[in-house]
Amino acid sequence: MALVAGMRVGSRVLFRPWAWLPGAALGRKESAARGRVGARGFGSQRVLVEPDPAAGIAVMKLKSPPVNSLSLELLTEFVISLEKLENDKTFRGIILTSDCPGVFSAGLDLMEMCGKNPAHYAEYWKAVQELWLRLYLSNLVLIAAINGACPAGGCLISLTCDYRVLADNPKYVIGLNETLLGIVAPFWFKDTLVNTIGHRTSERALQLGILFPPAEALQVGMVDKVVPEDQVQSTALSVMAQWLSIPDHARQLTKNMMRKATADRLVKQRDSDIQNFVGFISRDSIQKSLQVYLGKLRQKKG
Ligand SMILES: CC/C=C\CCC/C=C/C(=O)SCCNC(=O)CCNC(=O)[C@H](O)C(C)(C)COP(=O)(O)OP(=O)(O)OC[C@H]1O[C@@H](n2cnc3c(N)ncnc32)[C@H](O)[C@@H]1OP(=O)(O)O
């Protein structure tokens, strides 16, 4: 699938992964009207959306078994669902969670980063950038209801949310563990973490690739609340009610003020960031590290 079409929003050129979809040539108003979400659920194969128009919120569930690894398909469907909700004025907030038992998201899909060609790596990385930019700068209130393990890219997604609720289960670790794979979190992953837990804690967490269990995640500020597993959803809903009690325009402008500089750093150097990723991931030594890591994951079972 070629993901190349671009759209200018302010100073940002956003790519449009849905450009190949029927109706993509419609004007924004017309397509928003046609695509209005309504009360019935919608979504795609890998992203379920359960809207509650009366409450102005939707629950978005990642459903890409077994572990919600962020494949190109999942990234694309994620952006499309997000865009749909952003364009429908009914919605003010999204609760982001997983439909895969025990895993929020295993992070970037290692199969997308192993044994492929440079054009594929570039396309994949552009999709990763796009999801991050859209989530990080979303006008909607985003609450992560983390109901499973949340390593690397999974953690990044949760860090783009405005609030994180984590289920209290020692298996549900969270963190940017890239160094354990022999790879390096790019600067915008690092910036997102630093903005959440501060510089010193990030430095230690990133270098050591720490995956924090719930109590420690709460202590360092990686998550905002830890609750029993059966209360994750209800807690996310009550937190959402509190965030929605704030006038949208004031909250949105404040969010933008806090986040724009971080997002702009990537916007200004998207192409060089892609080239950097492609060069890095194509190295033989990095490919070997990833293969070894994948082998260990598979062995764990046997
Ligand atoms: C310049 C910048 C350069 C590079 C930047 C790159 C940044 C990278 C960011 C990332 O996100 S890299 C991905 C890091 N992710 C991880 O380390 C998580 C790995 N997975 C796990 O730890 C576990 O799978 C788990 C999420 C804790 C779930 O454990 P569980 O026991 O429930 O499942 P199992 O391990 O048996 O896995 C099932 C199945 O899924 C495959 N798998 C797991 N994770 C991934 C993944 N990230 N990508 C692709 N595939 C994954 C695993 O191998 C099993 O496959 P199998 O059934 O075929 O054996």
C-alpha cells in the first residue's frame, strides 16, 4: 500500500494514509458529514471504536492479536479512526485501550523492521511519525486505559495521552526498553518521555531500557493512577469526566502551548529523521540484534 499523499495543515504536511480510500477526494465538510460517527460503533479490522455521542466520548480498542504490535496496517487504521473522531464535533474525548488480553501494545512491529528494503522502512517510519504527531497534538482529551504490558512504541502511544490509568498487575510493565533490543529511541520518543517524567529519570530509564512495574511506574510519574484491573475502564471514564469539565478552547490552547515546541522539532526534520531511521535499521549489526531479540521472544514459549 503506497502511503504518499500529503496535506498541509498550518505549517505541517500531514500524510494521508486513507488517500486511497473511496471518498477520499470529497471535500472535508462533505466527507465529514458522510463519515459522521453516530451512536453505532465503527472502526476497522484492527481498531474498534465504541462511540457514546451523548457523553461526547468514544472508546477506541486496539485489536490486532496477539499483541497489538504496531504494523503498518494497524498504524494506518489507527490514524483513520482518530481523524474520523477529530472531524466529528460530537466528540471531545477518547479512551484508548486494548482488546488483546494482557497486552496494551507490544510496540513497533519488529517484522516491519526486519529483512525489508529501505523504501519499506521509510514508509513504515513515516507512518509511525504520523501517528505520534496526530496523537500528541490531538485537540481531543486522550486517556490511556492501560490494561496490559506496554513496552516501547506501546509506551510511546500512552505517553501521548493526557492521562494514563494502569491496571495493577506485575506483568503489565511500561517503559521505553529500546536499548534492550540494541536499538535507540529517537529524539521525539525521548522528548515525550522527558516531558512526562523529567530529565534525570528519563536518562536512567532510557539507558537501562527499564520496564517499570505498576507501583514504580506510578512513583516515577510514567502513569497517573494504578487501579485494580477491573476498575481501569471505570476510572478512565471518571477521569475523562473531570477533564471534560474544562472548557475545550482553554484546555486545547493550553495543551498546544505545552506540546507544540516538542512536535515542531520533528515536523521540521521529518525527512532527515526518516533517513536516519532507514540508515540505522538497515545496518547488518542492527538487523542481527533484532533477529536475536525476536528469536528470544519465540524461544520464551518453547
Ligand atoms: C534511529 C531510531 C531507530 C530505531 C527506533 C526504533 C524504535 C522501536 C520501538 C519499538 O517499539 S521496538 C518493539 C519493542 N517491543 C518489545 O520489546 C516487546 C516485545 N514483546 C514482548 O515483550 C511480549 O511479546 C509481550 C508484549 C510482553 C507479550 O507477551 P506474551 O507472552 O503475551 O506474548 P508473546 O511474547 O508470546 O508474543 C506473541 C507473539 O507476538 C510476537 N511479538 C511480540 N512482540 C512483538 C513485536 N513488537 N513485533 C512483532 N511481533 C511481536 C512474538 O514473537 C510471538 O510470536 P510467535 O507467536 O510467532 O512466536
